[in-house]
Amino acid sequence: MVQLLDAHEKYGDGNQMLVAAEPIATGEKIWWCTCGDDDYMMSRDEILHLIETQPHLKNFLCFYSYMAEDDMYMIPRTFTAQQNNDECVLFNHSCEPNCGFDSDDGNTIVALRPIAIGEELAYDYHFLETEASLIRGLECKCETPSCVGRIMFDRYRDEDFQKQYYQYMSPYLQSRVRELKTKWYSSKCFTRSATPNKTKSLHALEWIHTGEVVARFSGLISADNHFIRAAEESEATCAVNEHKQVIALCDLPPEAELTLNYHGKL
């Protein structure tokens, strides 16, 4: 059904792509991904520590990891040898995808529409990860009319994108879309799972400036209803306005934690 071809002219030296070797019908199952069957699960901090101590692994760890949940990434068990045993990673990105994940089985890749012989098989990487992706900012080379230029992993926030592709997103991305309704936070933020109890906290992914809206409460303003840790008034980096929006009280650099004095809320 599929054929593996050299793709150095489009994607650069050493790159490959999958193409249809025969006509593929809408909804037809194309590939079964074994990612996760024998992989390690690591936090963002754990992976960044590996990169710091073993910099030669950086490209492999960034490109062959994927998000399974907030602040949890699957990486190949053979990462020290820089070997990946699942050819599922050979599906490239497209801003106009013809493939996606089966809504009934997040490990199966299916056709979104009829695919002709010789057409490249690609899904949108926004189906798989959020802004905390380790390849955030990757240059897109899909060459489609609607190409976004750089992949920032924030399209899951767009309602039109959700309506068109929700059923083809990974189970994790579907959960993030649902969570936007109750635990919305800015695309400039990410959640971190502290060890050992894995309590989530909210941090700056890039510079956040004073006065920016960083999160929003949909219900009761409580530490139990968001990922924002409680802090004393003198230590809080954010405050809540009358619209239940969380506002940055100061400029916050990347990695800084967002905290809130819940007793001083409006």
C-alpha cells in the first residue's frame, strides 16, 4: 500500500517520505504505529537534562519523542544508540494533511480523503503535540497553499481546526482540546509535573510581559480548578481580574512559574 522514497530534494539530505503505492480510499487504515509499546516515558525536564549531559543526542531526542500527556514524552528505548524501531516516524508533516489518527484507535493512521498513487502520505503534527513540543518552531516544508511557515503546535486552539480535525487528533490532543473549556491557559505557557507526586504547575514557555492574560478560570477561582500554584501575596506573579482572567504582575522569563494569591483574588 505504501512505498518509502528518498526525499532529500524536499526535506534535505538523509530524509525520506512515504507515498501511496496504490489508490487509498477515505477512512482506509494505512499504518499501525507501535510507538509506546516499548518506549520510555520521560518528563520535559528529564529529556532536557539528557540533552545537557549528552548533547550529541539532542536531535534524536527532539525529533523522535512525542507527547503522551502533559509534560510526559515517549522516547525510543534505544535512544542511546540513536535508533528508532517504528517507521511511523517517516510520516512527514503537512498543513493540508491526507492522513490522521483513527478516533477509535489512536495508534492507527487512516486516510482523511482519497489518496492517489504516488501522493505523499502526511499528517499534521498539530494532531500530536502542543506548544510544549521539543521541536516547536520547526520550519515547515510541506509547500501547500495554506502552509503556516513554522510549526508552533498551537493550531489545536483554533475552533475551525478543531471542527475539521478533532476526530483525527491523538487521544492526548483531544483531551487538551476538551480541557481548553475548563483550564484555558496562554500558548506562551506549559504545564510541568513536579516530582515525586507529579503535581502540575504552570510555567512560562517564552517571555510573558506585565499585563498579559496568561490563563482564565471558567468556574470557581480555586487552586483546585487550575494548574496555578498558590503563593503569598508578596510572592505571587499573577492576579485575577473581574473577568476571571489571570494577569501577569511582572515580566516572566522562560521557565518562570506562574503563581497566584487566591485570598487576594477579585
